[in-house]
Amino acid sequence: MSTQAFFTRRVANPLLRFLLSSPLHGPLSGKLLVLSYTGRRSGQRHSTPVQYAHFGDDLVLVSAHPSTKSWWRNFREPTPATITLR
């Protein structure tokens, strides 16, 4: 695992999950939400901060550099998920 990936997974993501789920979410909530889902192979529950955009009445989740991400692969088939937004 690269240094950047390690930092993102072990430091940045846990900090962002905490902030986005707390009353301190304000400055981040306009662009980030917490996506919670069950892994398709592991069956384990995962929560990850994800960038989003409004598209009419819908939310569109954005995966910058999708080749370095894995969360979106869990949604190739319709899968229940929970979002924490604002």
C-alpha cells in the first residue's frame, strides 16, 4: 500500500467520518457525505467519506480517480446503502 493510500485509509477517512457525523460537519457537508454499505464479498459493514453533487433532486456520488477506489464496485448490482448528509 502506498504512503498516500495508507494516510487516506488510516488517518484522513476516519477523521472525515468523525467530523461528518458530528455537529462540526458544517464546512465539509457541502461536498462530502458518509456512505455506509455492506461489502459484496466480505459481508462487512464499511463507511467511507465520498464526494457528492446535486443533479436535480438526486445526489450523484463522485469517485475521483476510480481506479484507485474500491467502494463503487460494491454497487455494480443494486445494493442497500445508508448516507449521512448534513
